[in-house]
Amino acid sequence: MTADPSHRLAAAQKLKAVMARHFMELDEAARTRSKKIAWCTSVGPAELALAADFLVYYPENHAAILGANRTAAEYIPLANAAGFSPDICSYLTSDIGAYLKGETPLTRAYGIKNIPKPDLLLYNTNQCRDVYDWLSFYARRLKVPIIGINTPRSQAYPREDVVASCVSQLREIVPVLEKVSGRAFDIDRLREVLALSRECSQLWEAVLHAARTRPSPATFFDHCIHMGPAVVLRGTPEANAYYRILLEELKERTDRALGAVPEERHRLYWDGMPVWGKLRFMSETLSGLHSSVVASTYCNSWVFSDFDPRHPFRSMAKAYSSIFISQDDNYKENYIAAKTQQFGVEGIIYHDARTCPHNTNTRYGMPNRLGERLKMPYLIINGDLNDLRCFSEEQTLTNLEAFVEQLEESSA
């Protein structure tokens, strides 16, 4: 089953150049020590580091690359042998395993020999505790300081006491940034960075919202690739420039009624992590079944509507403590229900990711509850974000075909 080249986004070539510059700049800074480098969790306080003139590297992005190029299985056992359980996050184990073996996919992609050594490690546990344990490994191994935000999870709504706590913790990072960078922190520069991050968030949300049209000009699988700048370059002009280019192409496709899926008949929602090593398989399979995944919880993780440069610390604290993954099931169910209505969804695919319980919503009855509430069929796919030993193409193909057949019967 082969995708139609005419339905591929032309902006992908520009994306490659944007991402290449990001990694090459990090490599140059690491080799010449021309700039300080902070490692940061993907939904963490990157704006603080950028405002302090650090370059920012994201281990989760590196792990996703390992998953996408299907090399994670080579490294996970090395982390297991070093004492990391096979049951914990396969982002963590594949990334640490690659470090222990002294390899990186950046070598093949960009000729970069090593990941950039950090001067500082920043984290936020709004996603899970694994990100803290992950960066703690590098803090011990590389002898660099680590500091971050410990965000409560399973909130019924973003509580004021949680926001206040996160504000205090964000402020505690500032003296550490000043010590490592050797320069005074500039609050006006933080406001500038936050304004760029807010614009990036708005542009990225507009990209996602373009999928509300019929046929959708892009799918979840496109979004997983094109969200790169929103993850690793938010707070920079480069990310915003890229999304303006992408939005122009999406508008053109919408005007021409050119869908990402030829002859789109069914519109689906994806909940949970991607199966990184099977993006093409999933995309081509669903395209062949005339089914378009038009919305997801995962790709919305980089929409930060609360960013406000007038109140940088408070708005950052609220934005980062309000992400979907850190809320309770009632909030999540209401969120998904609203999205299915906004995007004209008729079925939900849940990914039960074996090593990612925090971003898996299938284990405590949510699919049943939402299915009854929305009168909408759903499918649970078993897999993992990086560990492809947990994923079966044959079983998934059979299940997808049966699911779409159910949708066909419902719409007949």
C-alpha cells in the first residue's frame, strides 16, 4: 500500500532544513563552547533557558528520533542491563541505552558525532516522574546541575495553589541560570521569548485546526512530524516562520479540497502516544481504508493558550500545569468529547502504550465511558512509543480493518 505523492506536504523539505539548523547549532556550540546548553524536558521551562541565552536540547525529541528510525530496540537492552526496568518509559531506556553505547541517530542524519553535552538540566514532572529520573541519570553521569518543577497531577482543573507552587519553583530556577551562565537574568528578554512561544503556540494550533475541514489537508501522522519546531524551537523566530509557511500550504490545499487521505470517508481521533516506528504503516493503512485521523490529544500538547508576556512567571506556571496529561479523567473525557465534536469525528483510536502509562488512557475504563457517552465506536491498539516488540502489524491491521468496517456499517 503506497501513499500518493501528490498528497504529501511540500513543507516537509523546509522542515528538514529547519531541524538540521537546530541540531547543527547545538553541535557547533558544544564543540566550541561558544554558548551554554540546557537540556530540557519537552513540556518544561525552556523559555527561561532561552531568555538566559542558552541553547536548548530535548532528550525526548532525540528518543522519538530513535523510535522513528526503528533503532530503539538496539539500545533498550543496554539500559535494562544498567538497572532500568523494561517496564518504564522506552523513551528513557532507548535514549540512555544509545548514550551508553556512544551512538546517536544525529550522526547518520547530520554527521554529528555526539549529542551536545549540557551545562544544565531542566525538567518538569507535569508529564510523569520518568523525566526527572531520566535527567537525573545524566546529572550523575555528567556532573552537571539539575533543577526543575514538580507539578501535581490528576487535577480536576488547574488549581490556584498548584499555579502558585509552580511560580515559586520557576523563580528558584533563575539564580541557577545566572550562576551557570555567569550573567544577570533579563526579565524583558523572558517576555520577548514568551511572546514568541505564544505566537508559535497560536500558529501550531491553527495548523491543527486546519484539519476541521473536509477533506482534512493533513492528518495526525503529518502533525507528528511537523510538530518538531513547536517542540524544540518554540520561543524562536525560526519556528514561527516555519509555521507560517506550513499554514499557507494547508490553506491552499483546503481551497483546492485536496485531502491528505484520498477519498476521505471516515474521520477519527487518536488518543495517546504515536507508535513512532510505525507511523508510515499506520498512515498508509488508514489512508487505504479512506480514514483520516484528524485530531489527537498528543499533538495538542504544544498548544499553550495561557502564555502571557505581561505576566511571564504566572502564565508559564499556568500553561505548563494545565496540559492534558496532568489533569484527571473527568477533564480528559470532557476534552476529548469536545474535540470529537469540533472535528466531526466518528470513531476514536486509543493507543495503549506498554511503557507509557501516564499518557495511556485505556486502563481505567475511559474508552467504555466515553463510548457510551458519545455513542461512538472505539478501537484500542496495543503497542508502545519506541519498543516495537510490543506491536504487531498483523493484529493491528486486522483490528483496523474490522473497525473501519464497523464505521461503514454505522454510516450506511
